[in-house]
Amino acid sequence: MIAHLLTGARPYGESAADILLVDGIIAAVGPDAAARAPDDVHRYDADGLVALPGLVDIHTHLREPGGESAETVFTGTRAAAVGGYTAVFAMANTTPVQDNAGVVEQVLRLGREAGWVDVHPIGSVSAGLEGRHLSEMSAMAHCAARVRIFSDDGRCVADPVLMRRALEYVKSFDGVVAQHAQDPRLTEDAQMHEGVVSAELGLRGWPAVAEESIIARDVLLAQHVGSRLHVCHLSTAGSVDIVRWAKARGIDVTAEVTPHHLLLTDEMARTYSPLYKVNPPLRTAEDVEAVRRALADGTIDVVGTDHAPHPLEDKDCEWQAGAFGMTGLETALPVLIETMVSTGRMSWRDLARVMSSAPALIGRVDDQGRGLEAGAPANLTLIDPDVRRTVDGRAQWTHSANTPYAGMRLPGQVRATFLHGRATVLDGVPIRTREA
């Protein structure tokens, strides 16, 4: 028996309550938790710490297989645990691509061997991410990995016929197509958001309409087919308007926003540091305000980190040569506290919805994203909301250091994370032993 008694925790930032975890289940929450604890229980002083269901990231790049110089399943999921996550969905743009049952089962196995979080592989929409033929969707859906999310993320499914076929295909097993909305012709050689800053810096612009036109097309396709569509890393005010319109019409669409699109703007490009180069690009302050409002009012359903680690040489270079992408697993929660909780836009329960229960629901994962109540799986995290720390990419647990928040002081620190009742992080440090 493995048992933990978390004393004095504040579920959802509300009144203090003891939480008893026994053999992977929340056995009790409240005054009777201590009385029901076995004699050999591990006690953890959680006085004043906010308790939330374990976070679930619907959009993570773990790079393995093929990109181990940037990240591995072990290092990426370790960073996820430190960030408060108990499950991640691993994107398909690996080498080889996650376009068949063999590769997704390999990623599933690597996640289980690492043991930091539950890893749910995402299958590609097209074979080889080439955008020509559908991948082996059914085989991935019915193998041990039980894939339910399919995405060519990193590339757009630009062919409307292929997108329609994918939406039709996933209906048979309640899957969802997650679209990277980027018209390839409108963004050819683009370097940053198209606007005043790009014009002043002389960098080729990335127009908002390149994202918005694809979302508009795809919500209409989803309506026509009667299938589920998920919009990855939505970033513009116009995209918010389209998703809001689609939801009002009853179209089955969900959308995500990244932490960096909630905090940073295209003004960061004035540094010419590729740490701020990302796909989709950082947008204007007006766009940031629009996505914050949309996350608060439920138009945007979830926060996905789009954790995209890169080797040092791919970011320590001139802007044009730099790779697109930022790390995010260890900083997502602090950014959400800074932008949404501390500002009063969202409560801790709201945060749990967009970072835990909603992504688990979209990915059709039953044992994650559940409430902090007796009988639920013991996946949870404890957060000190009062701490402010300066972000240092070199001190993070991910294999890569390409964080856009380096030098910023952000609120909140994960003190402990529990995966199926087993401690993966204690006192802010990852725990290696599976018996912890």
C-alpha cells in the first residue's frame, strides 16, 4: 500500500482540507482524512498550498524518436511533472512520424518507462506529414495507444479534401482532428506577425488572415461533416471571433491558446532574439487582450503549452536562421497565474478547467482531469501561489533552454505532483523512485 496524507491543502484555493491518497485513489478529502490514514502513511505539510487536479497538456512536443538532441520522452515528461502536469499529449511530428501503430506504441512505451506523467501519443493526419494521403488512423485508434487526437501540427492540413476526409474518418471512433491553422501560401518565408513592428524591422510579415482563413474553412467543414474539430494555438482576435461564431451555431469546435500568446507580443521581436520566434508568431497587444477575454469567457476551451524544445545552436543565432518554438511545460502555470488568476479574470477552479478537465475531455482520457473528490484517481498538484521566481532556462528540467521568459519574475511554484497516487515531485524537485 502507498498512502500520502496532504495536510492543510487548499483545494482550488478555497478552504483548507486534508487530502488522503491511498493506492492511486483519493480516499478522503476533509476532516476525516487524517483519521482514515494508515499508520505507515507518508505525511506532507501542504499548509497554504493550492491543490488542483493534475494538469493535462493537450499540445506537447517530446521530439523522441528522432529529435533527442532537443528533448527525450524522459526529459520532457520530467519537466512536465515539475510543471504540475500528470498527463501530456505528444505531437506527431517526430522522426519517424507518428503515423502508424508501431511508432505511437513506441512513444507510449517510452512514457510508461519514464514514469513521470501519462503520455498519450497524437497520430498524424497525413502519412509522413506530407499532406497527400491519410495516415493509418484506424490502426492507431485501435492499438494499445488508443489515439483519439490526430494532427499534422507544425504543418497545416491545407488540402480541404484531405481535411474533410480526416474529419469523416475520425467520427467512427470519436476522434478529433487538431488543426495547425496556417495557410502555407500566405506565410511563405514569413518571420513574424505582419504589422507595424514587422514593417519597421524589415522582417517578412505573417498575416493574421493566414490563420483565420483556415479556421473559417475548417469550422464549416466540421459542420458539414458533423465531426469534432480542435484549433491548435489560436492567436488572433479574428480567430476568436470565428470560433465564437461557430460555437453559437452549434458546431463541435474546441480551441486552445498557448501561455506565450497570453503574455507576450510582437514587440519582443525588436530584440531580434530567436527566443521570441514562434509559430504562430507573437501577435499584437490587441490580440493578446482578445485571447485573454476568450479564455475567460469559455470561447477558448484549453491552454496548451506547445512546448517546443530546440538545441542551443537552433536558437543562438540570427533571427532569420532561428527555429520556431519555445519551451513551456515548466512555465505555463506561472504565466496563467500572472495573466488570468492574479488579474481576477479566472478563479483557481477556472484554471483547473482549462488546464486539466477540458483537455482530458477533448482527448477522451477518463482517468485524468477529474475533481479533487473521494473516489477520483489521485492525480493532483500542490502549488505555492505566493512565491515569485526568476526564470532561468539553464535551471529548468527540460533538455533545452529556449524559454522566452528568461529573466522574468513569475508567480507560483509547484511544490508537489502526484501521479496515480505516487509522488513524482516533492518540494519542487522530481523524485526518481517509483515507490515515492
